[in-house]
Amino acid sequence: MPGVSSFRSKLVRAARGALAGVLAAFTALAVAELVAGLVRPAAGPVTVVGGAVIDRTPAAVKDFAIRTFGENDKAVLQLGILVVLGLIAVALGILALSYRRAGATGVLLFGIVGAAAALSRPDSTGIGDALPSIAGAITGAVALYVLASKATSSPAQGGAESDHDAGWNRRGFLTAAGVTAVGATAAGAMGRYFTGRQGQGAVASRANLVLPKPSSSAPAVPAGVQLKVPGITAFTTPNSDFYRVDTALTVPKVDAGIWRLRIHGMGIPRPRTYTLDQFLARPLIERDITLTCVSNEVGGPYIGNARWLGVPLADLLEEAGVKPPSKGGRADQLVTRSVDGMTLGSPVEDLMDGRDAILAVGMNGEPLPFDHGFPVRMLVPGLYGYVSACKWIEDIELTTFDAYDPYWVKRKWARKAPIKTQARIDTPKPFARPAAGTVTVAGVAWAQRRGITRVQIRVDDGPWQDADLAAQAGVDTWRQWSYRWNATPGGHNLTVRATDGTGQVQTEQRTRTIPDGASGWHSVFVTVP
């Protein structure tokens, strides 16, 4: 049947074009990653385009991504970018069968987009960051032009386009496709090799780092901080389980030997620069501190408690000549900058009010993991991470809130963000089916800098009942609680609320995480058979 034959011929032709486009895109990305491995891994096109997408995504969309995908949000974004690139590559490949120059030009345009994204990144080091995208695009454009030529010509025609499937140079196309695939795979493997080599110094510097003993050890954790209740969150969060929320698509690997921290700005007569060795030679303090992400929904998982080791930040600031506003200081905001260009802003008054704000070098007895800011990160008890917990820190500037808006403030988050009083039910889980009888309801509550003095449970619409509190390790850590509930058959709604050390009861009012953290009571629904 002529109609069926014609359709099949068009379908096969489109498949050749799609394959040519995908191979060209694969080649472009592989060559770009190879060049990035030689120049700077963070300048790879997927990384820089992904970073640009993150920077331009509305706060509400970012919040949705974190709620929906959790710590996999970056992997989902990268996968989405690759899927979009794949679809565009298919379209350009089909276009190139009839218009080779137009298809190749399309690939070049995407290289320009990648180069522009690289140069727009806050951590850009200059024109060199554009090289990976440009080199990849040129190679991909050439690959598409050649493959499209092979996919539309017959041996006898010497490159002339053929309108009939029977006349195309199958052997020539398959040979060119195979060579392209092998070459791209080799380029990608070399790119990964060079990228790995660039990180070897950082990995070695962390492996060889010996943390000194603190001059001020953490107070002994009281007996009874950890309840023996199955399903309750551990008092100390292992490093491998500690939440990670940031905008870095590629975790920076900073060599501790070349790391530097600069402190400068208003109220500082002379800028100061520190090395890690200088940090480690200073008196270090060790403290148990609970960190909370502002993206943590009511009952959410983005909170963790660890034992941190580091340099007291207030000491560094005082040595540099900084005074808090309450004592006549001109600067009311401390802006921290990460090696990846992230900026965070903290109130100077909070940093110098006596709390244990530190530049941490250790976490739970070992050097900071790369995911959590090696070699140095900042953390401030009582403030949400987006205004205090700068990872991979390299610069501290004293300024004012009126003079500068850091990254998240530019995206409509609040300038100041003290952590809100919250309680969470860890067990039973939502929609659990516990047996009738005594059921232990348990979880954690937190109000850093204020501490937790009371936790109450309500079953359905009944009265509030006091839960039993575990021992409190300090006002900067969370506190476990439990309640023995006489469960009766049927569906039940369990609700928890906490009271902090100031006597303030956790508010029932539900708010979103934007602009300064979620609020409301946490509830779980269970069915007792």
C-alpha cells in the first residue's frame, strides 16, 4: 500500500534525524564536561544552566520543589534539563535532515545560552567559564551537520539529499553514528576523570585533617535526653542523615590548604584574612546545636541536631573591631559569601549577644562533610539557616540591611528569621494502624534560644493533655517528649503543641514557609482496628 509505505518511510527518516540530534547533543555535553574538567568543573553547562534556573525560579516554586522532592530536588532539576535538551535535540535533528545549517545553528545557539548562564553565575571566574559551553556547542553542531548529511545521502549521490528511504547511505550513517557515540563516551569519561582529579586535593585535605580538642567542650548530655521509644528521632542526627537544603547543583570541594576567609566592611579598620591552620590554632568551642531550615513544613524533616566544633564568631568580630549596634556599631548586618556565590545576611546584634554563633570546622567528631560545608561553615543558634548557616564560607562583610539584600531576601524572604516554636509527632506515623490499648505517642519539639518547657497532646477534639518531657540538653537543642495514649477503636486525629521557655504557646495559625518559616500545630490521623 503506497500510503503505508510513504508513512513508514517518513517515520524511518524522522528516526534517523532524531538519532542524529540526540547523538549531537550527547557529543556537545560530553565535550563540554571534558573542557569543564580541565577548566573548572562548576562551569559545566548542566550545572550553570541549572544554577541559572534556580536563581530565576520564584520562591514559591522552589518551596514546592523542596516539599515535593525533598533532597532529590536538584537531581530532578538536572533530569528535567536533560529531558528538555533531549526533546530539543530530537527536533533539531529532524530539522537538520532538510536544513542542515539551521539545525547546526540551533545547537550553536544553545551553546551561547550556556555560556551566558556561566558568565551570569555569582561564582563566575570570567570568560573561561564560557569555554565549556562554547566548545561543546561547536563540536555538537559539527556532529549534527555530518550525521544529517550521512542520513540523507546515498553513496552514489555523494552527499546530495535523497527523498527516498531506499537511497540513503545506511552504512555511512551507522558508521558516523558509531564513531560519534564512541568519541562522545570517551570525552565524557575523560571529563569525569579530570573533574575527579580536581577534587582529589580537597578530598585528601579533609582525610588528613586532624581536629584539635576544644578549649571549651560541650556540656555533658544529661541522662534521659534520648527516650526509649521505637520510631522517635535520635537526639543526635548522624552526619549521613543530616538534612541538606541549598542551591548547589554540584557540591563544592574546597582544598583546605588553599582555603581563605576574609573579614571586612563597616567598622573594620583593616580587613583580615585567615587560613584553616590559623583557625585550628585558635581556642575552639564544642556545642550541641539544632539547625532548622526555613523550608521545613509543619511536621517536616528539615531539622537536625549535631555536636559542632568551631571558632566563636563573636571573638573574630571583636578582634576585627566590630561592635554591635546596641554598643554604637555602624553595621547591623553581617553578609556571608560562599565559594559558589551564595550570600546570606545575619543580624550583627544576634551574633554578638552571647549565643554560641560559630564558624564550624567539625561535625559530630569529624571534619565537616563536603555536603555540609567543608572546610568551614557558619551556624547561629536560633536563626533559620537561610539567614545564618552559610556553607563553604569564604567571605564575611559588615554592612547594613538598608545597603544590601542577600540572595534569599531578593527573592521575598524575610530579612530576619528567628526560629518559631514547633513540635512534631514522630510516632505513630500518619495513617498508622496501632492496636487498641496503650499506644506511645512521641516526637520532638524545638524553640532554639528559648527551650521547651511543655508539650501537650490532644486526641480528636478532647482536652489538651501534658506529655512527659525528656531531659533537656540546652536551649539550643530540640527536646523529646512522649505520651501514653489509651487508644480505642476507630479513626483518631492526634495533635501536638509546645510551649517555649518564655511561656509562649505554639500558635495554631497555619502559615506557609514563605517568608519567615511555617507555623501551626502538627497532626496525624491514625486508625485503631
